Amino acid sequence: MRRIYLDNNSTTPVLPEVLDAMRPYFEEHFGNASSIHHHGQETRAAVERARDSVAALLGCSAAEIVFTSGGTEADNLAIAGLAEPGDHIITSCIEHHAVLQACKHLEEAGCEVTYLPVDGRSVVDPDDVRRALRRNTKLISVMLANNETGVLQPVEEIGKIAAEADACFHTDAVQAAAKIPIDVRKISCDAMSISGHKMHAPQGVGALYVRKGTHLRPLFFGGRHERSRRAGTENVPGIVALGRAADLALQSFERDDDRKMSALRDRLQQRILAQVEDAGVNGEGAPRVPNTCNIYFDQIDGEAMVISLDLKGLAVSTGAACSSGAIEPSHVLIAMGLPADRARASIRFSLGKQNTGEDIDLALALVPEAVARLRELAPTPRKGPTLIGRWQ
Amino acid sequence: MSDLKTIAVAMSGGVDSSTVAAIVRAEGHNVIGLTMQLWNQRRLAGHEGMPEAVKGRCCSLDDVYDARRVAEHIGIPYYVVNHEERFEREVVRPFVSEYLSGRTPIPCSLCNNHLKFDQLHVVARQIGADFVATGHYARVEYSDVSGRWLLKRPADRSKDQTYFLFGLTQEQLGRTLFPLGGMNKPEVRELARKHGLALAEKPDSQEICFVPGGDYKRFIDAYLAESGESLPDTSGELVTPEGEVIGEHAGIHNFTVGQRKGLGVATGSPLYVIQINRADKQVVVGSDDHLYSRTLRGHRVNLISVDELREPMRVSAKIRHRHEAAPAMLEKIAADEVRVTFDEPQRAVTPGQAAVFYDDDVVVGGAWIA
């Protein structure tokens, strides 16, 4: 069975060029980047080259990049490193759990947190940010692109509001990095998180941009790695891979690959909507990253849809997996105001650099058929719950 | 079964369903492992009177982990499907509601009727499976004579689970496989070992899966507290069959017909709950003799081996899971109602439980005791 992977917002395959770049750092150049000898010097140089590449991708200077174990650590570091008990934090209810749960944690520790709503397209209103400001607002954290819908947030406006209010602005750019050109100066953010495995580098590496002069408390305590902002021996192969992936992303923007990807995504979306009734795009009308579309298919069970498609070789996703692996309706779609049934009937398609037009054609051969089967076999709506007795 | 089918196996993470998956896989079928996520075991953990964490029971992360490892070991795709909402609606709330109404519910039958053989069958069909196989100890056979699917007791009578399966429809039975129906538990464990399943020695689960420690009263308290509802006041009097008030009780949901402990009255001879009257909140207690009755009425009837009860039928009827089926006459008395008349009076006929009717090994059908 030919397998097609359209779940690149979950993770992406490591590109061959990226794997080639990182491979020597397992065996040949294995040194600890903190060692003073030849082996250490070799890997230190590689880490700093990678830092240059990541800085170039985000439009900052190399000294402003802190390598982490991934997006979650970068988000946690930004939030716990910038706000402390007594501070007020503004965030949105469509953030990734790495941001939401970090905020919840700080809330328990004595921070005040405002969770902003979104509109029907999953967009935060900058005026809501302004209205939420308080005297003690220390941090605003709003993502650049949403992982479920791909919808871009008005981060430049929010950056201005934060600057005027003298609050730090962090943006989780995990789903935007390498998909759209990014410039931290234009966004005027103080911190930005990215993750390697969402951009064709391996799992286990990420980075946090921290604007020069921003005081950041570390999460880890140990050696003076990463300018004392992140203790722990550097994951050199991962960092090298992230650097290479950043180089490739910059090159692909020059080739207009992002436009080609959005053309592929649009073809997938339009043909699905042309063939399937009672379906539509979640986040329709809002600017999106080029690789994502989230489509609802009314009267289907998204979970059964994902399983059916997986058994036929197409990998897509729905909602959020809870700890057992069962699916819960996406908090993002619920926050947009989708009824629970429609949230449960929504499927996310997300493309990667490896996907081709042929992949899209194969997906198009499977999706309408799967929807038809699911609808045909859907249970007839039952009468209300079979309550045997009433409460009193 | 000569030709190869696509079979979804309902995997709980226990020995039985894991062995079923290994058996059908070894037969060469196209097998898909499914686990139903029905209840978040941590949901009421830590509520007053509830244990902090629950390990090693259905829907716990440990069990999902075990099921996933089995699926990976035998090489089948495996998915967890979320039916928490429906489980709460169709099983948990009715469970609470039944107790508050003075009856003694059987959540496992509701789960079989509304989840395992209904929702799971729907998902299985949607994802392309022809059959659903489960680890129940029971047998399904097609009768050419009656043209109906029959539910039969398993070879291992001590493991018989047909009592919980009386609600299955013909369509559900026609799509169900019980591969353990001809085996006993040691044989199943032996097969599990033979297939190299790491959980071959895992102990059987006994309790109601969502009631940790089996303390349903605490569960009801915690559940109602969590959903912001107050426990309805069903406290009232303890009375004798003659109507004499001999004490008070804190709520009818604390009692089950046949119960001896926790009555809160001391008398010379042992007293048992013989009846619970919801309307006047009275719990009637009396001696053991009062517990025996010869007849019961059953409603919400499901017939399996026959399509209609045209005339009274000789059956043996079982009135709780651990009851020895007793000879009785079964007759239809209204549209969805039957009367069972036992040859000998039976002890503690309990409203809310099921009466299941057998003709030797064959399940004729069943009904809920009114």
C-alpha cells in the first residue's frame, strides 16, 4: 500500500539534505561543544554556524538564539522565564498546550492570566489585547500561526501594543517557521519559539529567540551553556539539522516554494469541497500558512474518518489526542464557536515539502469516498438518552 | 469460517480480548484492534472519599498501554476510540439514576447494549470491518431451523457472560464473533502464552470499571458533587412488612434487595432488605423468608432465539449474574412485558437487574426486572 502523509503539522520527515548534514555529528564529529580540544572546537563551530542559520531565518542576531529540546521547552522557557508570580499574562485560548499549560501552571503559582477569545475564523482581535492590558501586564503570548487551522494571528499589531505597554511579547511560531518568511523585528516580539521537527529537522530540537537585553530566567540549572540561558550539553546533531533546515527554508522562499505549496493545498481543498456536500473550511477567509487546511464534513465522526483513511494509507488528523490516544474535540475549533458535532467532524490536512501533486491526487481519490461511506453507515439519530428513571 | 474477513477486535488490555486478537490474527484475517475510551479514570480521583489514582482497570492508561503493546506484538493496526460522552449518557447517568430510584442497576449490560455492540459496531463498519470480535465467554450460532442468530452459553460455564449479553439484536449477533466461547480460562491463558503475550498472567478484572474499589455510594456522591448536582434527599423510614416503623435510613440508594449489612437496626433475628418503595422513601425489612418470591415482571424485553412469545414457554431463568438459572414459565402479558413464574420461589428478586431466559444452552431472551 502506498502511504501518503498529510499530517505535517504533527511532525515532518527529516529531509535528505538535513540528514546528510547531521550525520557526521554522531560518529565523526562527536565532541562536546564545551570541550577545549579539537573535538569540542569542531562541534562548537558547527553549533554556531547553525545558530547563524536560525538567526537568518528569523531575522535576528545569532546571540539572540537559544537552542532547546523543542517547541514545548521554548514556549515554557519564554513564559516561565519572563513572567513571575504577581505578574499579569495575556494569552489566547487557541494557543498550543505548551503555552496554555505553562500559563495554567503560573496561574497556580500566583500569576493572573487573561485568555483571549477568538472570532469565527480563529483570529485574535488586537483590540481585545489592548483592552486586557493591566498595570502589571508583564507578558503577552499569542501564536503566529494556529496549528489546527493554520490561520495567522495579527502579531505585528499585538507587538506594537506590547511595546507601547512596555510588556514582553512572546509568539509561538512553531507552525509558521519555514512556512512563511518571518522577521522578528517587524513583529517586534521579545521572544519567539520554533521547533525542528515541524520544519523537516528531527524531533528533539528547537529554539527560542530572545531579544537582546531581555532578562530571561532559566528553566534548567547546570553549566553555562547557551549564555547561561539553557543548561545542558547541546544536542549537536539536532542543532546542526535545525540550522540546515533553516538554510533550506530560506532558499525555498527564494524559489517561491511557499506559493507552490499553497497552490497544492488549494487544489486539495477546492476539489474536496467540489466533490463533497455539507463540507467547508474552518478558518475560511483568514490568512493562513500555505500548508494547512482544516475541513469539516458534517455528519461524520472525525475519529472514524482518520482511522478509515489510515487503513487506506492516508495519514491526516482530527482534534487532539488525549493521554490514552483517544481523540477529544479540538479546543481551537470549540473556541472558534464550532458546535461540538462539527468540531468532531473536522479533519486537518497539512502538507510538507515532500508532498507532490500525485499525493494530492491520491488523497482526492480517497477522501470523498471515505466521507460517503461514513455518512452512509452513520447511525440514525437516536431519540434522547434512555434514562430509565428520573432523578426524583 | 473458510474465507478471510476484516475483523475489528474490541481490546480492553486484558488477557481475554488480547488473546482473541492473537487468535483471529493467527487465522490470517485482516485484523484491526480497537479500544474504547469510556471513562476517564482520573476524573473523580481525589474527590472526597474517592481513591487518588486507579490502576489496572479498563480505560486506565495501563490497560491502553497493554492493548497497544499486544497489537504491536501481533502486528495489527490499533486505535483508541473515544466514547466517553456516550458512556456517561447511556451507562453512568442511568446507573446513578437507578440507584436513586431504589433499583440495583447492571451497567455492564447497558454498556454492551449501547457501546460495545452498538457504537463500536458502527465504527467497525465505518472503517471497513465485517465483524467485531470480543473476549466475552459466550457463543453465537446461526440456526437454519429458525433462521435466527442464537446466543449460547460458553463451554466454560463458570465464565458464562451471556447474562450481560441478553440485549443483543439479531443484526448485532450476526456481526459478532466470540472466539473464546469454546475455551476455559486456563486454555485462554495457555494460548496467550503460546502467542507470546506479555500479559498472559494479568489478573482478571472483577469490579464495575468506573467504580473504584466497588464503593458505588461514594461514586454517586462524588459524581453528583462534580456535576454540581445535589444528592436528592431520599431518606426515610425503615419499616417491617406489616408497616411498623423500626428505624430511619439516610437514602434509598444505600440499599439493595437482599442486603443484610448496614441497616442500622439491631434485632434478635437477622433482617434483610426485602423491598424499596421509592414513592414514600420506605425501605421494607424483614426475615429471610420474606425475600422469596415466585413471580416477577420484566419489561423492555429482548428476544433472541424466538421472534415472538406466542404461548407460555418453559425456560430456566436467571435473575442475577451469580444466580443458578431456575425452572420457570415465561409468558407475555403486554406489548413489552413478560411474567416469569418460577417452579420454586427465588430469593431476592431485585428491581433493576435483568432476568435472562434460557432453553438449555440457548438464550431465549431477557428483560429488565420491574
